[in-house]
Amino acid sequence: MSDGRLATDPAGARAAAEELGFPVVVKAQVLTGGRGKAGGIKLAASADEAEACAHEILGMDIRGHVVTRLWIERASDIAREYYLSLTFDRSAKKPLFMFTTQGGMDIEEVAATSPDALVRLHVDPLEGCHPWHARRLVYDGGVEDPGEQKQIAAIVTKLYDAFVATEAMLCEINPLIVTPDGEVRALDSKFTVDDNALFRHADIAELRDVEAADPLEALAREKGVTYVKLDGEVGVLGNGAGLTMSTVDVVTFAGGRPANFCDLGGGGDAQGVVDALEVITRDEQVRAIFFNIFGGITRCDEVARGILQAIGEMGLELPIVVRLDGTNAEEGRRILADAALPNLSTEATMLDGARRVVELAG
Amino acid sequence: MAILVDTDTRLVVQGLTGSEGRFHGLRNRSHGTNVVAGVTPGKGGQDVDGIPVFDSVAAAVDQVGANTAMVFVPAPFAADAMYEAVGAGIRIVICITEGVPAHEMLRLHAFIQGRDVRIIGPNCPGALSPGKANVGIIPAEIFREGSIGLVSRSGTLTYQIGHELTQLGLGCSTIVGIGGDPIVGSSFIDVLALFEADEQTEQVVFVGEIGGDEEEKAAAFIEAEMSKPVVGYIAGFTAPPGKTMGHAGAIISGSAGTAQAKKEALEARGVRVGTTPTEAAQIVAEIARA
């Protein structure tokens, strides 16, 4: 890595730059990729320029992430740009190294245009990463300078260690550069970690950028609701990821535009339904809501009670279409029928429910 | 004869003394599953509604002849429970627990290669052979006994399709949920091979979703290895790229993993694909009647 300093305001950036010596690079620190293209990385030749760059980049919105922190580092002279990553290859069910000396461009483009230039090497997770893996990568990648070979091999081993230690799904160094005097440096990197493993990585969990997420998605996370914002007018609630995805499809095929994907999950108790409705109706585009529930562990009577409770508490007037099947479906339908609310209707099948809600939203 | 679970199943429930384990273990027993034991370290000697609890899977195998394990222990301990079951000689391990770290599954998957062991899950609804045995959380009352094999990455979507089949008067040999995590113990291909070899199964429905390339691999397998008709359904035709749709594995990355690409891969290999659960069930009925 290059020597650098963290800064959170223009004055701090100026001080850091003066300490490091010029030229410096001012980089946005956000939890997403594509910051270079978005203008979040700038070169500064003087203290005034560094301060001006910091002023410009702070507060910038990069793919929904607002920049609040900057990394100031001494600019590196670049002789060559390489690419190195380690991903979780779901298909082979093994970690996969990818390395190419044709850095500086989109890796998917390298894979498509010159596949021979991209070295791919799987690691057996029980064997772990050994020096031979690193040697294979540098030899097959065509790195000829012995000094470079040695430095890259060391980085390969460390990257694997970090992949295992942080339980990452992706570790990418792009670009991995070589300076004119032969020094190899990781100029930028991106890590994605496994949400399921965060319980034992409190330090990483803390980094989660809650503020930056879509406000509705942030609210959903806070309430423990699985919610993905889409662009339409039909609110969609299902139980289980597969059925909910399928419901989003069926609403679209019926001519509607789903406003969201919202999975009540396995439980789906009354409070869970209230929380989910609160998130969905916060989206002002929503004009009608479709509940598609197939009870397994989820009990349809609980869902029905949750719907009535939410309507009561929130004074909901939006039309709601409900389809219930599976565990305690009859009781659930009876609870809804007894309530006899004007904006609440039930349909017998998923398709009929989708058609009805699209009509109501139209 | 159905696959994975049947009247020969002698089930040990790891985590039987927990609330979920107890509820579903007893529910499985009431469906006729031979639940012979529970395992909770430190609670050996107790019983759950007459089912003996042991400290270890090995003791359950030795003393009551358990041959199949269902894992209901919390996620941080689930991989340990699966290793323990495999170590005790259990050949079929079905893990219902969700939230198991992916790196642990990576190592476990490598560990079982070359061993005569089948792991289903994690984060799955389990396996049900109607009229014979139910291991997991699939509501048995939705399904009828019959000749259709059903394999799926999802839980409730499987119930939806099973319900549609039942409405059309069709029954199932076995319903298997393989789970929606990035790495699961058994893939579509593993389960398709079991259905191909099963005498009771005459036709197979397989329910995929966006993300990964398991459906594409299954398509190649179906063309090369399967004599029985297979009908596909894929969820997520209208899912936006780059967003995880509930299941950790259900994400379109770049142009890879779209439902349309999966449908085309299947159709190119002669597998008919429904775009809604209803349509998929209707295709199955058409083939069954032909």
C-alpha cells in the first residue's frame, strides 16, 4: 500500500497533503465501486489544489453513498497496471484467483476480449493457499522481472490470508501497480464480506454504511424486513424469497409495475406484517398492495391479524389485495371477511390476486 | 421408492430440545417419520415427548440406529453439527438452519467429496416423500403421493407449485428443497440424478431462480443423462441486476444469472419452462396425461 492519511474536511486534506509531499491523490472513501468514473479520485499538485479537490469530493453522491471521508496519498508514478482478485466461485465451490498484467481496464472486458491474458486458478479450501499457487499466477501471467515476481507472490499469499480471516466473498486489488523503479503497490482494493459471518467480525460489521443505503432499505433493515426498492406502483409482499420473486414476476406479467420486493420471511407474525407495511407504504409511489402468502411455518391467521392491526394503527386507505393458502388459510380468510373493510379484498389464486391488484393500481 | 427419505429413514434431530427443533421434529413424527433420537450436548438422558435425547450423534447411531440427521442447531454451530453427523457415519444430513457462514460451507463441501455422504441445505425446507417420511419444515398436507419429483432452491415457492400440482390431481414422489445459499451441500444435478434412478418418479419439476449457473449446469445434465421428462420454472424474470432478492445467492451480476438466460439454456436442451408457477404445473399435467 501507499503511505497516506485519512481526512474528513478540506483543511485536514490540506494538512495531510503537505505532510506527504506533492503530488498527492485525493480519494473518496465509500463502500461501493466505480468512484474513479464518478469523479471521486483527483490528483493535486499543491496544497491549494488538494484543499479544492477535497472540497469538491466531500458530500459527493457516488451510487447512493455520500462521501464523508477521504484518503490522501502520495501519487504513485505508474509504469504498469495489473489486476489481482480472489472471489468465491459458487460454480466450482472453491476460491478463485484471477490475475492479469493487462490491468487498467474492466476485468470483464479482459475476460471477453483476451481470455488468454487472464490467469484463473482455483484453490482447494482444505489445502489452502501455498507458495506454488502464487508462482503459478505470476509465471502464467507472464511477469518476468524476478523482483516483481517476488513482491506479487507475497501479495497473493497475504490476499488469501485476508480472504479467509475476514470471510470475504470478494477481495480485489485493482490496480496493482508497478512503479518505474520496480516497486509493486496495491493502489485500490474492494472487499465484499459474507453477511452470515458478520456475527464474529464485529469490527467489520461496524463499518456498515447505514446512512448511505436507500432510506427505505435502511428503515427495512432496522426493522428486520427484507426489502428491495423497485420503481413501480404495486407494493408486493410475500413469504419466502422464491415466492416473493415469483410474485413480482406475476404482477409484471399481469401488466403492473412492482414497487418493491418484500419478503416477510419464515415467521411472518402479526408485528412482522405491521413493520413490512410501514416500510412499503412509506414509498409514496405505491398505489395498491398485494399480499401473496403461502403458509408453511407462517400462519395465515397471524398474517391476517397483522394486516388488520396495521390498517387500524396506520389508518391505511390504500387498496389491499390478499391471497392466502396453506397453514390456517381458512381462518385467515374468515378474519379478513369478518372485518369487512372497504379497501381490503381477497382472491383465491396468485394469478387472480395479481390481476386484481394491477387493476386497482391502474 | 422415493428418494432421500422414506420408510427406512431413522431420523436423529440435532437440536431437538430447542423450540424449532422440537416443533418440527414432532410434526415430522406425526407425518409418520421414524424419529428415533434427538441430540443436544449436555442433555443426554432426557427425552422429548418420548424421543430419547443423546449427547452425541455417535451415541444415537450406536444405541438406536439413526441413519439420517436433521440439523436444527443455531447457525454458528451448524457446520460443527454436520461434521459430527458425517463423522458418526450418517449418510444423509439435512440442514434446515439458515445463516451458516459461506466459508464454512466451502470447507464442508470440499470435505465430503469422495465420501458416501449427501448433505441437503443449509437454509432449506428439507425433503418430503408424501405418505412415507417428512424431514424438515415442508407442510405435508399440501402434497399428494404420486410420481412427480420436485426439486427447488426455494421453500414457499415449492409449496406454491406443489399446491398447483395437487389442484390438477397430481402427486409427488419426493419434494426436495436444496436451499438458496451460495454454497449448498447438494446441487440440482445431484438431486436430478437421484430422481432419474428412482422407480417411483416418472417426471421431474425443477424450480430455479436468478443467480449463479446451477440451472445452466442442470440443463446440460438433463440433456446428457436424463431419460425422464423434466419441466422447469425460474423465479425472478423481472428482478433488477445487482440486487440480492432475499436469498444470498439470488443476484444477477452483470449479464450473468438472469432468468431469461436460464430459460433459454433449458429450452435449448429440450426442457419446457413455465414463466409462472401455474403455467409450469399445467405443462407437467399435459406431459403426465400424454
